[in-house]
Amino acid sequence: MTRPLPRGGTLLLATIAGTALANNYAVQPALSTVAADLRVPASVIGLVPTAALAGCMTGFALLLPLADRLAPHRLVAAQLMTLAAALAVAAAASGPAVLLTAYLVIGAAASVAAQVGSIAGRHAPPGRRATGVATVAAGMSAGILLSRLAGGTLTDLLGWRRMLLVFAALALLCALAAATLLPRERPHSPHGYRATLAALPPLLREFPPLRRAVLVGGLWYFAFNLIWVALALALAAPPYSLDPTAIGLYGLTGLLGLAALPLTGRLADRHGPATMIGIALPAAAVGTAVLAAGLDTPPAVALGLALFDAGCFAAQAANTSRVIALDPHRSGSLSSVYLVLYFTTGALGTALAAPLLETLGWRGTALTAGTALLLAALLDRTGRGRPDAAESGAAREPETIRMPNGPAPS
């Protein structure tokens, strides 16, 4: 039996997700400042984002399944306190070795953002799972979109070390809120931690819809990384030759996708995740077609990016809710498998962006991304022999304990 979140609990989870995940990106505008302060080559400090990503992937694989074993208030608070401690160590680093090690831990602890998404889905009132997951996804997206701006501004005002301490303080505040407000019930799990990890790969065999979710989600994340990395490279090169600040402003177009997420979550709850994905992916593909027309007109580029981001964000929220709905009691393990493979596939888009841009040019690269999106939409549509449990109402909903006045709204 799963007790619903307290009033405002979903918003708290969204805040925690955004605050935690922001730490993977906030230092990026300050990398040159960090390199100068530590008196090491920029190429060495450039490994900091890689360390954060490696840590985050490790967290997805090893820590996310803990959401099926530990009480949310204890698990989330512990990871946020670890995050705060690692940020403090990074702020005090006197050399690159300590800094890189700290960022491995920071990335792993920041994976709590995925855990709270799983918690939001598990504890959502019946019929509101996609809305809860979408709200947390909006928090994660806000953290990613605003982290670089906040990190750069705080570095200019306070220096990079104090900037990290500010984020450490925010993590501690979130830890306190989590320990006080999140559910205290421990999920029932008949298996130990080792057995839980060993059971992760077989989930792909046990749940065919999980395989489809991984394949379809991986394709659009491939397209997402391909577009954004290639865009940055194209805008930095002649004839545009934009500076990093100007290129970064294009990232604000993602605010449209962020604003649309709560609505898309409600639509996914009402009409099913597959319907939402069937709308979102073609919309994202239209965005790539607009982008393929060229980068000479900033308003057109902004429109294309807005459609592209909104479509990808909406599809991801719907897909995540579908994964959690396969078995809410094992949502952490299911999300672990999904996210590890999702990020691995997406990394291919990052790796191929420069070679494709050089070989095919910007138009060919954008059309490649659009093709991946349309393929994802086609596979999602043709891969359904029958409606998923999440879409037909037959999902394994956890029993909800009703309070005297009914479940508190999240």
C-alpha cells in the first residue's frame, strides 16, 4: 500500500530534482576560471563535465534501484547531504585530482533527480501518474536550462568556490525538506540489494514494453543531443562566429517545452502516454525541419528549437510515466534500466555530432535528427500489439491509503 504525497509534495520533488541536477552543469561557464585558479591546462579541467556525467550514469545504475528498498525521506535526504558534502570538497579543491573525484561523487548524488521522478510516479494518486512525472521532469529541465546562467552569474559575483558553496547550501535545504516532508514508509522488497542489481538485465526480457521504451526514447535522445551539440559547433564557426554567451541564449528556447510539461502530463493521464508520444515526436520532427532550413534567421531558429525541445520533453515525460506504470513497486529498478540505456544511446548523438556536421553540413545533420524522431514515432506506433497497461488503465497501481478527507493533492 502506497501513501500519497503530502500537499505540495510533487512540487518539492520537482525542486529537489532541478536543484540536484543543476550541479552537473553549473560549473561549466566557470571552467576557464577554475583552470586559471588551479594553474592547470583547460583540457584537464574540461574533464569535469565528463566526470559528472560518468558519476550520474553510475548513480542511475547503482543508486536508482534503492528507490525500491529505502524510505523516500531517508534515501533522498542522504543523497542530498552527500551532494552538499561533495560540493564543499570541490570548493576546497587545491588540485584537479580532488576536483575530478568530487565531481564523480557530485554526478552520482545528482542522480537523485531520477529517484524523485520514480517516487513521484509511485506515490501519485490514481490517474495522475503522468502529471506527477511531468512536473518533476519540468523541475529537472529548469535545473538544466538555468544552471549555467546561475553558475556563471554567481561565479562573476562571488568566485567559483563560493558559487559551489551556494549550491551546497541549497542541497542541504532540500535535504532538510526531504527528511521532514517526504513519505517515511519503506517500500516492500523481497530481495536484497545484490539480488536487485542482478535482476536489472532480466527486466528487459520480463517487460517487452520496457524494451520498446528504451528503443524509442533512445532515438529521440540521440536526436536531442545531435541537434544541440551540432548547433553549438555550427554557430561558433564562420559565418556566424557567435560567442558562448550568444550561443547559450538559444538554450532559453527550451522554456517553452518546460512550460508545456504540466499540460502534456495531464494529457498523457487523460489520453494515454502513446497518444502524447504520437503527437510530441512529429512536432519535434517539424522543429528539425524548420532548423534544417538554415541558421541565418534567429527567430526561425528559435521557433524550430522551441518545437523540437517541447516535443522531446513531452515525449520523455510520457515515456517515463509508462515505464513506471509497468510495475510501480519496482519503478526504481525499471527506471534504472531505462535511463542507463537511454543515456548510452543519447551519448552516440553527442559523439556523432561533429563528424556528421563536417560530412553532411548543418542541413544534413538536422534532417538526420528528424529522421530519428520519425523512426521513433513509427516504432512506437507499430510496436504496440495491444495497449500498454499504462495506457489501458490496467497498470499495476499500488493501493492508495485514503486519509479522512481523501488523498492530499500533490
